[in-house]
Amino acid sequence: MFESSLREVLLFIKYSKDKKNLAKMLKQNEERFQDMERRAADVIEVITHAGLKFKEVEGRVNVCQAIQEMREEERIKGEDRQNELTRRLLQDDRLEDLRRAVNDSDYRERLLAEYGLKDGRF
């Protein structure tokens, strides 16, 4: 049965570093990725280190759902990181830096690094 998922495993690996094309490929093959053998999904995770967390149902997993959940977690982490930066800049009375960070992503990244928020841990 694993052989039936080999195509999907190889496609995921091929596009795993290209989010735009990975999303496109997943949409084109959505039905096959929504009902994938758990062992095949484990191979994808071991090789790509994508951080996917699967909910198994009778030895099958929904890779599309795992990706959606991962994206939602990342979105929430990003919001938390931004909120923490805003809180610290306000606390330090750095309003001009806050204004600039809203419109300048490079400057915002420098501030995140300055406050030790670059990796999302705080």
C-alpha cells in the first residue's frame, strides 16, 4: 500500500522548500493528500522536517489539514511576536521606532533581534 503514496511523497519533498508551488501542488492533488497512509506522511516529515502534526484515523492522515494547522500556529506565533515587540517599544517609549517598524519590515526585523524576539521565544 505504501507504493501508492510514493508519488505524493516525492512531490511533497520536491516542493517542500517552495511554499507557493507546494500550495499549488497540494491543491492540484488535494484528494490524495487528504487521505494518505500514515507511513507515507511520516516519511515526508522525516525528510522535510516540515513540523507537521497528524491526526491519525485508521492508519490514514490528512496532510492538507496538518499543513493548515501548522500555518495557523505560525500565524498566531507571528502575531504574538509582533504584539510583544509593540508592548516593549511602548514600554520603552520608542514611539518613532514603532511607527517606522509598522512600514519597514527590515527595520522591524532588526528590532525583533534587538529585543530577542527573532526566534519567537519570549
